[in-house]
Amino acid sequence: FVLRNAAGVSLSHSSKSQAGEGRSVSYEDARAGDLVFYGKNGSINHVALYMGDGRVVHASTEKTGIIVTNVMYRKPVKFVRVLN
């Protein structure tokens, strides 16, 4: 929703599908606006938006809502750039 409204980027609904869109980048090359994917047992199940400086913003739980955390709060599976 944020990327579509702010940058005109349309993505699939599920994090698993989104992981196949854009192009993969390394953590070292990640920049603000890149997507960070997390998973369990080899399957992607969560996505966050990289803010830069080692931080991400993401929907945590229904109770806590949208939060900012360290990118390594869980081990990232993949970083994807969808913005030019």
C-alpha cells in the first residue's frame, strides 16, 4: 500500500510472492525503501520495509501494530529492491 501510493509500485499481496518481484540485493547494498523478507523452514512468511541504518518498519502483531525494529530482530532471508 505504501509503495503503491508513494511511488506507484504495485506488488503482489503475499510476502512469498513479493519476494520474487524486483531484484535481489545484499544486506550491504540495501537502502531505504528495499523490502526485507523473513521466513521459517525455508518459506517466506513476513516482509518489512528497510529504513536504512539497520532499521525496518513492519506490521508486527494486531496488538502492537506498525513498529520500527532492528533489521536483525529475526534473521532476514532476502533483500529485494523494487524502487529504481
